[in-house]
Amino acid sequence: MIKIYSVPECPYCNELKELLTKESINFIDVNVLLEENKEEYEQIYNKTESDEVPIVKVGNQLLVPNISFKSISEAVELTKNFLG
């Protein structure tokens, strides 16, 4: 399962979701601003110590901006690699 932790106004988040959709890669979009997602995002934040988005979760692997990837296209390629 792939989850994208994002905010609606984030152009990088939106680009990532568009590219994954074009690649026919299914994902769950988790809006980190919604109260219903607060606890889940806090767990991700505690693991990554990063408040940057988009954060990509592929299985148990977390891809974090400026740590795991430097560009959205790199994030897409890493996601595809983790999928096998």
C-alpha cells in the first residue's frame, strides 16, 4: 500500500499525485491538515522528524523530501522501485 502525506495547496504534492496517477500507481492521499489524520501524521512525523510534504509511505518504507529524494520525479522512481 502507498500513502501520500500531503496538503491540498502543495504544488509538489499535487505533482507527485499526478505523476503516480499517470503511471497507474494507486495510492491513498492523506491530507495532514485534517483532524481525522492528525494522529497518523504525528506518528509519521515522530519517525521522520520532518514537517515537509509530500512524504511517501510504501509498505514500511518512508520517503522524505530532501532526505530520501530531491525531486518529485526521483520520488516517483523510488516509489516504483519499492513496488518491485
